[in-house]
Amino acid sequence: MWDLIKMLSSITSQKLVDTVANNTILEFYHEAEKLGLSNDQVHDKVNEFISSPLFVQRVGERMEELAAKFNVGEVTRPH
């Protein structure tokens, strides 16, 4: 699951990947908070999210957006 993030980190700096991943987690946290869940439920949802393929997908999409924005080239996802 972390293969995509590792691959992206070889293309860009590890700090950028970490920042994008952290921001993705924070955005999901705020989305979960808006649902009116208890703090424990929000915590559980965030833990589920960071261990899911959706997390890797969102980080990958954001990295691709950044690559396109700065004209780095296409980021190839492993199959």
C-alpha cells in the first residue's frame, strides 16, 4: 500500500510527500468531525482511513496535481 508513496518520494522530496500525506489526513479528520461523531469515533475513522487504499489514492492524486502544476511530468502509478 505504501509503494505508491515510496515511489512518489523518489520523484519528489520526502518532505513534500509527508506534507501532502499530513494535509490529506487533516482534511479527512475535519470531514469526519463535520459528521457529528464523537472524538473516539472520529479517531477510529481516521485510523481506518490512513490504513486504506483510499488514503494512498488521495495522496497520489494530490502529488500528480502538484507535478502537473509545476510541470514535473507525469507520475506513473505501479500496476
